[in-house]
Amino acid sequence: MKRTLTIGGSFVKGLYNIAVRQGADPKALLAYTQLKLEKLKDPDCRVSLEQYIQLWQISLEQTANSALGLELGADMNYERMGVVGNIAMYSKTIRDSADIIARFGRLLNESEMMNIKEEGDWVTMTYQITDPRYFMVSCIERSIASTVTLYRHLFGDRFKIREIRFQHKEPEYKSLYDKILQAPIHFSQPDNAVVVNRGFLDIKNPDAHDYLKSVLTQHAEKLLEKLGTHNRFRDKVQLFIMEELHKGALSIEKISSKMNMSRQTLYRNLKKENTSFHDLHDEIRKNLAEVYLKQPQTFSITEVTFLLGFSEPSAFHHAFKRWTGIGPSDYVKQFVARA
């Protein structure tokens, strides 16, 4: 049985507070999500991701502000990231703080992962939602805007961004992206990422404090141990599939190589959990397709086609009809009519 995934309560509290400041009815937010404000007073509390997504949905509706994710990210500080944010704040360099966020990222959000890749003179920080059920553009906007805001707060003009990439198409509030992110921005890209100069990772943090970092790290390790681990092998495979999905031509050979194991080992381990690579790949595509198509103002059918690794729209159409009984265009029309 798959356990409930959670997010750090500080993020939930931050979203609740900004929604209320922008006119949302506090009683409506709490009633819709079944959240308890008393629980959010504990800096180490956990909230289910189902409740978090519900809070996003009701907050966007109540505030009528599609840019809420960007604005929440721009309002972020390390303290609002709980113990992980405080460890990052006391780290010696950006490289150290980024490693901390990657190491303890599950304490922040169990469905989101940041990967750091160094190539030549550049470093790419990629943000990935690891479970299709919890994908929302607002969450990606918040994550990237908060990264930029936090590093600019620490390092000012020394924080130089080459480019920022988003998978979704350009929104109507593009001017707010420019105002908050202050960097070259590209939409309808294969990933969500911030690209910075590699040398920047080793700039010294003036607020570094070894002792406080050590104490907080011990606390974070205990929280991570309490949280437990992802025991299912299929969850690990899912991460690799989602990372490679947009590249197309995905095969069990490619994923097994990425996971440093043989094709036969990957096959056997999935079989033990009563699934197969083909079925898992198909399930991820279906779940993501439904999530993307429920955001028609953000993702066109053509964009969804290529984000899911299909070679052409007709191939996506046939697959989606096999999954749901109707084509993607009709699915969007039905969703819009019900909304």
C-alpha cells in the first residue's frame, strides 16, 4: 500500500497566509481542506499533499490571482522553509546550500525534487514533480521564484542567471515573471530549470555558521528518519521515467542503464511488485496527460504531446483515447464545461 506523501507545514502556512492577505476567506480555506491552524504552529509538522493541492485550488479560486505561485515564491525567506531552509542559510557556499536542499528535499516536499547538473561553465538546477497527482504550475512557479529570491537576498548582484526555463506556455502575466525573476525566460521548454554560471556555486556565504548548521543538520536527519523511505522499487523507476519522458523513444534498456542495473534486474524487480516497465510508462503518461489537459490555458495539446514523449499528435490522440475512451480535445471540452 502506498503511503500518503506529505509536505512541510511551513510551506502550507505560507500559502494560507498569502491567500488570506489577498482576500481569501479563512473559513472557506480551512473548511475545504480540513486543515487545522493549530497544527501549523509546529515548525516540524507535516501536511498531506492532497490537502496542499486542495489549498492551492481553493486559494487560486478565492483570490482570482493566477500568479499566486510567483508572488508566494517572491515572498519566501529561509525561515519559511523550516529546518532545511535554516541549514541552507548557514551553509558556506551556494554549492553547499543546494546540496542541502537536494539532500533533505523530502522534508520540504515529498513530491518535488531538485537536481543539480554541472556542464562546462554552467550549472542547471532542474525542478521536477515526482508524482503526477501533485503537479501544478503554481507549485513550479513558487519553487523557482523562491530559489531566485533566496539567492538574490544572500548574494545580491553576484547572483547571475543565464536563463530560466518553464515547461508551460507563456502566461498572460509574463510581465510579472520579468519583474520577479529578472532574467531571460523561456516557455514551452522540455524542463523547469534555472541555469547559472558554474563559478557562482563557490561564492562564500557571509552568513555561514558551522556550529548552527551542524546542530540543525542533526535535527533534519532525525526528521528524515522519522519520515521513512520510499520502499517501492516502482517509485524509483518512476523518477527516472519522468526525468526522461520528454526526450521520447523511452525504453527499458535506457532506464536500466540510467539506474546502473541490467534490463533483466529492472524487469524482475518490477514484476515482484506486479507491474512492468510498459505498464508503468503507460500509467505515468496517462496521469500526466490528464493533469496537463486540465490546465488548457497553460498547456496546448501539441505541447502535451511532446512533453509526454510522443512523436506526433496523432500518436498521443490514439493513446489518450485508449486510456479514457475519448480524444484529448473532447476531454478538454468536457473539463472546461464542468469547471
